[in-house]
Amino acid sequence: MKKLRRWLGLEKRSEYVNKHFDTANFRSSIYMSIVIIVLELWMLGSLLKRWIEGDPTRSKAWFAAHFTWYSIFLVTALCMLFFAVFYLKGTFKKRLPGNIIMVIFSGVALYFGISVSYSDYTRGEQILCFVMMIVFVVGLINWRPIISILASSFVFVLFYVMMLKAPEVEMTYATKVNFFSFWISTVMLGLAVYNQRLTEAESDESLEKSMIIDDLTGIANMHYFRKKAAEILKEEGYEDKIFLFLDIANFKAYNEEYGYDAGSLFIKNLAGKVENYFKDDLYARFSDDKFVMLTSKKGVESKAKRLVTDAQNSLHTAQIFFKVGAYAPTSEDTDPAIACDRARYASSTIKKHVDHFYCEYDKEMDDAFHLRQYIVTHLDEAIKKGYIVPHYQPVVWSNGRELCGLEALARWNDPIYGFLSPKDFIPVLEEYRLIPRLDKAIFEIVLRDLRAGIKAGKKVVPVSVNFSRIDFEDSNIKKQIEKLIAKYEVPSELIHVEITESALSLNDKTLKTTIQILKSMGIQLWLDDFGSGYSSLNMLKDYSFDVMKIDMVFLKHFAENEKSKTILQSIVTLANSISMETLTEGVEEETQAEFLKSIGCKRLQGYLFGKAMPKDVLKEKYECF
């Protein structure tokens, strides 16, 4: 029954499919109406000529009747052409008037075909006009099959009866068979064209949905959001509109505790809540655990608060917090992508503030945001023109305080913004996943400096370089490192790779494999910022490092807090017991250095021995490179 309903066109069609059919029909109507207009103008011209020449075989009533019907057909075709053209251009948006005109146009065409062909039939001529009009109406225009079957059957029966009753003309058996065959062909043509068009429409709708619908949540994705938001700002104005960015802080902890399936289910449920609270607005899933909305400014914070409260109450843990950033567009031409990015930035500024859930983008944020954009767009230029270079911070032996190594730290001295702190650009590059470009550039400059030092016969010590977790997601990292080391002919023992504890928070088999490969190349692996996270002991269990860099946090309030000394001694003892050497960062006082030496920490780094300095300053101070 369902297939029969579909076959007859009785099933309910989506708005997209209806629009698809109407657009196709109006496009076909343009071709059809142009042919009719040309034909009727020719017919009217021919009629006028015969009237002027005084055709004795035709009465005035005949001329008047034909002139009237030709004119009606011409005007109907012109109306059809006018509406179809302006609808396809987007000038007319309502389809109902056009469909009414199309029905009238088709009815006039069929009447014209019957009238002319009946006249031709009674004179022993072909019924070509009727054939042409049937093909036009049923073949070019896609009606629902049930309508096409009923309408064409009525027209065929009507014309068949007229031909049977035509005076002095006897319908032959062959004509009857041909006429019946033509009716069957017309019905089949209508069915075939409709079902082909329906399949195309549904296929296009499915493809478009895949482009605008988020697979996980079923709500709109960013492709649709950006396009629709731009239309809303132009059509409804921007003064009362505001973009919201909803983010879940620390959602990774939820996935780790309850599993990714539970996390996905929660995201789907959250999408339902967004849909419920912003049902009259535009909303979409931005990515992962993030959503965006375009709504009215009036009562926006209150609406966001209700959503956040509802979502918070549905969680099984208090470790997760919802943050909402807001950005008010400044013109109707505001780029929705940039607006969402600014709302996102506003939410990020309160990510660590548990007692704040809502923040609106302001002038101070705007300055910071433009700096972020500048960093992203000018990174390659800064690397190419040498605005970004490594500065080297000394590492010394705790016994004797002799230089035993250097840490290469990226420094950006920009011609417009001046000196940019690593805190300004490194988090931005990590967020935009551009940090590998920086790390590779710094690594290559370090190798170049080492090669220059070796060639000049200078004192050369190992240099440690920092690598991000994102670097290790590249399967070609081993080849890239090998290629650069071979290019500058630097012994691998002069290179140490530092990986922060936070980069190892997930037990990644690929990362483990890559670390082992680097160690097999003779490159030492150092665990950076040990003690800054919450899973330090797991890192020692799961990964194999040569040196542990103890975070400077343990040296804060060193003199007043005896626990710091006990903890530091325990860490050094632990490291020694698993064959790891230790280096403590942040050493600023002599008492700290002496204590670390006494407990067996072999390497020290901090302002007591020197800040990160340019290569030329390093040369003067340590006769290095």
C-alpha cells in the first residue's frame, strides 16, 4: 500500500521536495510558454492577414472567436512566463499564485489542443496540436501521478467522444488503437517523469541534509548556521541580535569517567535542551561539546542561565561547568564565523572561573582577539622573516655549576606588536593546531646554530627543544626529525626532546611508539613540568623518559614551607630508583640550589643561572655556539 501511494503521488512530500518540483515546473513552464507565445503571435499574425485580405470562407464570428482564444492563450502564456522568470530570480517567493497560473495555463493549452485538433480532424487532418499540448502539459510539467492520470484520462475521453460524434467522419479501428496507445503512453510518461523527479529531489534533499545537519545531534551544523545567520542579519537587522557560544569546561573528564558513548549521549541530550530553550532562534552544533546560537538580546542572559542550569542538573558530576560567551554584531555584514569566534573567545576568558557562566565580548577582549588573529595569520611570515627565534636558557650541573645544556625557548619580536610573550602566542597556536609549524622552525634553527658552533670549533652542549602533543599526531615526525638532523649533520646526542606532562594525559599508543622510535635514534626524551598535573605517577609507569624536569611550583614559598623540601627529596629519590635523572626548574635563590644539590638533583635551571637569552648574548657569557 505504501509503494502504491508513493507510485500515485499520494504520500506526503517534504517542503524541500515540493519546492524542488515547483522550481522544475516553473523552469519547464518558461520553455513551454516561450513556444506558445511564438506560436500564438504567428497565429494572430496569420489570422490578421486573412481578415485584411477578406477570406470569403470565414465569417466575422469565426474571426472574432479565434482572435479571442489566440489572445487568451497568448496572455496566459505571458503571465506564466512572467511569474516563472521572477520566481526563479527570487523576486516572487510564494509559489501558490504561480501554481494557480500554471493550472490555468495548462487548462487553456489542453482546450486549445482539443479545439484546434478537432477542427483539423473534421477536415481529415492530423491531431498534432492535441498531441503537442498533451506532451507539453504532461511531459514537461510534473504533476502528482494521480492528478496526471485523472486529468489526462478526462481529456482523452472527452476528445475521443468528440471524434466519435464528429459529423461525416468515421473513426477507423487503427485510429482508435493509436489513440488508446497514445493515452497509455501519456500516462506512463507522466508516471516516469514524476518518479524520476521525485528520486532526484529526495537524493538532493538527503545530500543537502548531510551538508547542513550534524550527524550526532540531528540539529544544524556550522555550514548551515553561517549561511542562515548571514541571511537573518541582512533581513531582520543586527541591532537586536546576539551570538552565543556554549562550551563545556573539562568535558574530557566526563568522557574519561563515564566513557565516550555516555559522553555522546549527553551531547545529544544537550542538543535537545538547546533546541528547547532556543526553539524560535537559530542554533547549531559548533564542534565536539560546543554549540552556537543567534538570538535576541532581550532576556538573553536569563535564557542562557535556564539552559545551563538544566544541563548542569542532568550531569552526574560536579567537575563539569558550562560557559556561555556572547558577541553582539556591529553591522548587518558581520561575518557569522568571526562572530562565533569572538563569542567563543569570551567564553574562554571565564573557563577557569567556576562562579561565572556568562561573559560578553568587550573592547579589552577585542584587542586580545585581534592579537590572536594576528598571531594566526602572521605566524609563517614571522618565521620566514626571523621575527621568531629561539632564546637559550642555561642548564647547569648542581655540582660545580658548569653549563651542561640549554633549553631553546621561542621568542617573537614583532615589528607591530613588539615583544610577544610566549603566553600570548603559544596557547593560540596550540588551539589552532599551528604549533607544529613553530616547533619545526625552532628545531631547525637550533640545529643550524649547533652546526655553526661545531664548524667554528666552539663549545657545544646539548639543547633541549619542546614538542607539543600535536607534533606527535603527525606520523611523519620521525622522518622530519631524521631529515633535519641529517641536513645539518648534528649528532643526535646533542638533541633532547621535551614533552610536557599534560601532553601525556591520554594513554596514546601512537605517542608511546613515537617516543620509543626517537629514543632508538639516540635522542633523549625529557618529561617536562613534572608535578604540574594530576597523573604524574601514571606518566612514570606508562612512559620511559631519560630526565624528569621538576616543575618550579615546588620552589614557591620554599623557605617557609618545609613540605616542599620533603616532597622534592621524595621525587628525586623516586626518579633515581627508576633510573631517571632529575632537573629542577625555577631556581632563583642560592639556598634552593644548595638544597637541590644536597638531595641529589643533578641539573638546575632558573634565573639564578640566567634567563633565556639570544644566541649572541649566550656566546659572550658562555663562549658557546
